[in-house]
Amino acid sequence: MDSIQDVFTMGVVNPVEIKSLFFSNTPSELNIYLTLSSIRPNQADVVFSILNEKDNVIKTKTASVDVDGDELIVKTIPLDDVMAGHYSIVVGIGGTNIENSKEFSIETIKDVQKTTAIEEGVFGKLITVTVTNNGNVMEYDYQIYEEASGVTGLVIRPNECYDAGGEKTACASSISTLSPGETVTIKYSIQFWPTYAAWVVVIVVILALLGFSFMKVTAPKIKKRHISSKSGVHTVALEIKNPKKNLTNVIVRDWVSPLAKVVQKEAKSLRPIIRRTEAGTELIWKLGDFIGKEERVITYKLKSMVEGELKMPRAYLRFRDDSGRGSRVFSKGVVIS
């Protein structure tokens, strides 16, 4: 008896199938509408992948879903950190070779936000510029320009800052690259202390000049003058003025050229100490104490032994003030003719 053999062929049915795939997108998100189908209750791991134009996966999400019949699955994938361009969404069922894909595009959005904060202090300003790329395209060579009013003279500042005129300081710089979602902070420091230092120097100089002028006005003085000539005999006067302070141990010294001699008989009221040397004749008057605003005049006569002009050296006044400090002041020389 011949045996009969029947051959049966059975097809394997996937427990879960992708029935449809739709999407909608904005520059900030991708909304996926996926319909899965199953002939009996099943659980499936659904993998959502976003690929760029080079088929590199840039984002992936996995969701575990229960499927019984037709099941609509809605999935939202954020695109805030994805740049503008052409992409594809690939949806696959884990553990199978079932997948479906769709292409989509993200439109270009240029949105760079810049905020500026200025902190003012006594010695300067701190300018803080914060730049954030809220768009979805890379920014290149983004330029920053800020103005700050205030002192512009002798101001130390970064190389990016300069005098913009009109009492303004401008700071400018460039960000080479700014990726989507990236924040860059730039700080400029404008320091005023060199200007203040210059002002201090000016004030100190002015005060020093005023102090010098005051000291000059109130300091004791001696003046040497040729007041008369008669028959070859010349009269010389030494005028001493004490505008303000009380003085002690006041001494006046004068010199007579070796080409002249002092007429001693004419020195009556205040006789000086006379010292003769090869360099000339020294006259010394010890005047004792002076009170404030006191003035005295000393005169003496001399006779020239040559014809023409006779140059007389300067005299000086030596004294001590109330504090005991010793000082001396000089007169100018005179020419007798």
C-alpha cells in the first residue's frame, strides 16, 4: 500500500504590525501619530529614532505599549536642540524587522537674545553682556556693541573698549560660534581710578602752589637796594619785612665787593660787625627778635674804588621761627653805577 504524504506550509504572523504612520512638526517639536495592529493582546517595545541627512541617529525614544486590535499611539519628541535641516523619523518594533519611516524638515529660526547689565561703582563700571541662541541654526561671528556713558578720559579698559566721544565709552567684541541653546557671557571692566588719580595730582599741585604762594607771601623777606649816589659815595639799603611770624636770633649778612670800601663813620644807629677778606668785606647785623608785621631798614655807605659799574653780591636774612626751626632767605644782588 502506497503511503500518501501531504506537505503543509505555514506563514509566521507578527504579533504586532505597523498599520499607519503620520506626523506633524514645528521647529520646536515633532508630533508622531502611530497606529499599531494586533490580532490578540500583545505588548510591544516601539523605538522612535530621528536621523539626519547622513543617516546618523541624533535622537531616540523607546515606549512600551499594550496593543489589542488597532491602537493609536501619539508621541511628541522635542526639537529645541535640533538645528534646521532635513531629517527622517524611523519607527520600529523591538525584536522584529518591522519599521516605517517618514521624512520631514525643520524650518530655520534665527533668534539670538542679548541682555546687558551695568554695575556702577565709585571706581568704575562692570558691563555684563549675556547672549543666548534661542534659534535652531549656528550663529557665526556674532557682533556685540555696547555703550556706557561716564568718564572717558584716562580710563583703563579692555582692548575691546574705546572712547566713543560725547562722554561715552564703547565696547565691541565678536563671538566666533554660538550653537543653538548656547549661552555666552562677556564682561567689560571700565576703571575710572586713573582719572581720579589725575584729579588728585591736579588738586595736589594746586594746593602745593597755593601753599607755596602762601608761604612766599607770609615768609620773612630781605631786599637790597641802591638808593643814592653822591660824590662817589653810594648808599645801600637793606629792607627787612616780617609779615606774620615772630622771629628770634635774627641776623643779617651782606657783602661788599673788594672794589669798594665801607664808609664806617656813616654807620651810626646800627653798627655792623665788619670782617675784611680778600673776597671783599662782610657786614653782620645782629637784630635780635622780630614780632609779626615788624619792618626794619638798615642803610650803609660805601665808596667805589673803580670807575663804571660795581656789582654787589646778594645779602641774606637768617632767623628762627616759633618752633625753633632755623631758616634763611636771600635778597637779589644790585649793580651800582
